[in-house]
Amino acid sequence: MVLPLPQLAPARLLGSSCSLEKTLQCSCSFHGIPTPSMQWWMGDVPVDVNSMDDHLQVTSTVLGPWANSTISLTKEPETGTNLLCEGKNKNGTHALSILLMSEKSSLAPQTFMKGLLQGVMYGVIATTLLFFCLIPFIVKHIRMKWAKRIAEVKKKKSREVRACQEPTMSLKPEESEKSII
């Protein structure tokens, strides 16, 4: 009996995770045919597999077409350090980049403040533009109110002027004079 040859498959990241307890641990799992080789990079420097450094440790396992690797960092990394896990075989390469930030980092508050200030500035600009767009409507509304008031005042004055100009008439009918003949 002849078994079919496995098809070739490029290296693909199946899963990744990071956790922080006493140490930072990140794991990556790759699948591919042939089995992918894995490499961790700290910044631009490759980290040796199964190395036991004083501040980082890498362990890797391979099972069939699956490759798993975990890196543990006991020392707090510099803010903005890029951690990369890469799996590759002759059919392709796949990688995951992780940006490491320190809790004590001054970069996070600076980024927050920068975003906050940008948001406030955009709000001020938007409000100013809206106000300038509404100015013609506000001016038109004010002019219409003034025109109504002026029309009312003119109407009232014209009534008063007419009332002064009309002759006064007595409401009693005049008595006719008796003629004596």
C-alpha cells in the first residue's frame, strides 16, 4: 500500500499569546509542510533557540508539521522594543510582531496627552468652523427681527399721525335752527 505524499504548505501562524505574571511569556504556534523552523527576534537581534540567557529564555518543540515556541523575559524590556516570532519553511514565511511597553513607561502618558490635545484642538477647530458657517444665518435672523420691530414702530407712528390729522367731529347731531317767519 502506498501512502499519498503530503501536500506542501507554507508556514502559517496558528496561534499566539502573551501573559504577564512574574515574567512576560509569549508563545507562537506555526504549521506547515515541511515543518516550519522558528526564530525569535528581540529588536533586530535573533534570539537563540533553547538559550538560557540571564534575562530571557526560549523553548521550542516540534511535533509533526507543528512548531511551538515560547519566550520568557525576566527583565523588563526597554519601552518600544519589538519582539518578533517568525516561522518559515521553503514554501513561505509568516511572522508576528509584538511591541513591548513598560507600565512605568513615560511613552504611554505622552501618547495619551498627545491624543487628548489633538482631540481638543480638533474639537475647537470644528466648533469654530461651525460657528463661522452659522454666522450668516444668525445675522439674517437678527435682521429679520429688527425689520419686524421697525415695521411695527412705523405702523404705530402712522396710526398716531393719522389720528392727529383727522378732524374732530362731535358725535351729537347738530340742532337745526328754527326759522321765524
